[in-house]
Amino acid sequence: MLLLNKFPAWLSVFALLLLTQEPVSTSEVTACGLAVDPPANIEITDPGFLGYLSVHWTQPASLQNLTGCTVRYQLRYYDTYEERWRSVRTVKLTYAAQFDLEKPVKVRILTVLKCACTNGTEVQGEENEWVYTPETTGVAGSRIRDFHCVYYGKEYMECTWESGPVQPPNSQHYLYYWHREMDETKECPEYIILSEGRRGCRFPRESLLEFSKFNLCVNGSSPAGSLKMAYFSIEVQNHVKPTVVSSVHVSEIDGELKLDWSPPSGQVPEHCLEYEVESSITMENGKEKQMVLQNLEDTSYGVPREAESQKTCFRIRSKVNMYCADGGFWSDWSQTKYKETQYIPKWTYLGLVGLVVIGIAGVIILCLSLWILKKICIKKINKKDALYTLYKEKVNETMLTILSPIFK
């Protein structure tokens, strides 16, 4: 516990050990008869913000009484987190930047002079470099491994780690953090404790700051001595993992399968989300087809139904898009939703069409037959009526012939 209580004070002492070397001017560059020497009295100090260091310098003696000229300084420093040089120009005599205290601190600086006698052209002096390699202390092999931070739904963040290859008995880990809105470093607000001891830290949303360096340091103590320090610097908005997508529905409309879902719960704005849909189609022959569609911005998706499919399954996950962060993690997959369809083979379709055609032809033939039969019947009836009429006429004539003498 002694190490825990005295950590900020120890870090302040460490700041005094950082580079205080004064550069030796070797510049042979001149402008308007003046030597454009590099800045003097460069000093790099650590205010105890876990790698956020301040670089200070003074104007070179050759330019102390300069008038009618503009003096600027070009500072370059090596960003070991991104493994590239960063550059800035300033008229100030100080600059603060983030460094990894487990690696050499490299700074390069030069003077830039612009006067009327240079016709508006900037003259750069020679660039000097300072390198400081921090001392590493602690039990060899005790530095933690697999440090990993996840910002769950923008509601809380968990940073976890594994112990180093060498962990002395009765060891204890401590985590400290800092961002630019804090006056000093603070210890982890809630440790994640496993059977092996402290293996992580849980940060509530209120303790985090987005779009800024969030610095962390994990150190430790043991009866065998202090554990090696591990430094990290992240931007929390690049570590977001959304919650699971919910309320997934599948429907079929006019031969198209339509998938609808609701955005995940949590603090991630809807416009910051992109989706990935994975579909798996089971065919009649038992084979499966899989398809993945990424970079979806809407919460719906339609796909034509496969004619020979029996079942189509969908699942969805989400991630913060490139417009709201430089990185992030995919959410867990949603529950699988599926749509079963009745498969009808092609020959069955042809058989059904044939039956329909045969049925229609049969109906037409039946109708024609009935119509013809009706015509025949009508003709027979008409013929019988004519014979009957003729018969009646003949009978009447015969009866009149027979009866006429009587009535005379």
C-alpha cells in the first residue's frame, strides 16, 4: 500500500529526472547577418499526467534583440503509439504532447526566421534532436499483458489485463488514469477482481472524456519489490461496443424477404451506427448459402427469396461508423431470426400449369358440348311440333270429309 499512497509524489520526483540538457548550437545558417541558432535551454518536464509531457525552451541568444522579424519554432516529436513523427509550428516557448514513458522520448526542434531582408522567405536553422530513455524499474517480467479496454454502449468502460509472465506471490496491481479535465491522476474507481486478484477496472460514464487522450498506468507492488509499470493512452470513443440489436422481424412480401430491426439500446446515437447482416439460406438439397452485407445505415433490408429455399436465417450486429470514431468493436450478434418457405419443385409447377390448362380445356369442351346438345334438342322439338301440326291438320280435314254428309 505504500506504493499506492505515494504514487503521485514519486511521479513528480521522476519529472526532475527528465531531460534538462542544453543544446550546443552548431548552426551555420544565417539570415540578414544573424545566426539562426536552435532554441536554447530546452527542458522536458513531467507534471505527473502519465506521459503528457511539457517541452520548454528559450529564444537563442543570437536572436535576443531582434526587431522587424518573426521568429517561430518548429517542433517535431516521435509518437510511439502511432509510430510516426508529428510536427507543429508555434511562436510560443512551450508545447505539451503525449509520450509513451516505456519508450525513448524523442524531440527535434529548430528556429524559423522571417524578416523583411529575406523578402518574405522563411529561413530554417539547423534541427537539433534530444533523446531521453526512461529508466525501467521493477521485477523483471512482471509487466502486465493483454491490456484491453471496451466502452460498452457508451455507458461504462472496462479495461482488463493479464498478469505478467513473472508474478511474485502476494502481488497487488493498481491502476491510475488522467485526462485533460482532471487536475491530478486518480486511482481506479472500481476494480474487477478475479480469483487471481485485480484483473481490471470499471469506469462509469461520468469519469470518461471523449475525443481526448485518456492516459492509464498499471503498476503494482509485492514483497519481492515493485512491479514494472505499463503505460497506455487511448481515446475512449474508439473503443465503443454497442449493445445487441433487438426487435428483429422477418416478413415476406411479394416474393421478397424483408428484415426490420430496432437500434440497440444505450448511449450511442443512431446516426453513429452501421450494421452488418448475415444471412444463411438452406436449400431443398440440404446445401447452405451464406451472405454477409456490411455498411448498412438503415434499420431495414430486403432480399429476393430464393426459389429453391426452405429456410432463410438472419442475424445482425452493429458498430460505430467512421463518421463518429476512428475505430470500435462489433456488438454481439442478435438472436437468429428465420423464415420458412414451402418449396415447390419446378416439375410440380409445370404439372400444376398442365392441370389448369387441361381443366380450362375440359370446361370449354363441356360448354361447347352442352351448347351443341341444346341446339339439337331444340331442332328435334321444333321438328316434332311441325309433324304434330301437320297431323292435326290432316285429322281435321279427314273428319270434316266424313262428317260433312251427316250435317247436310
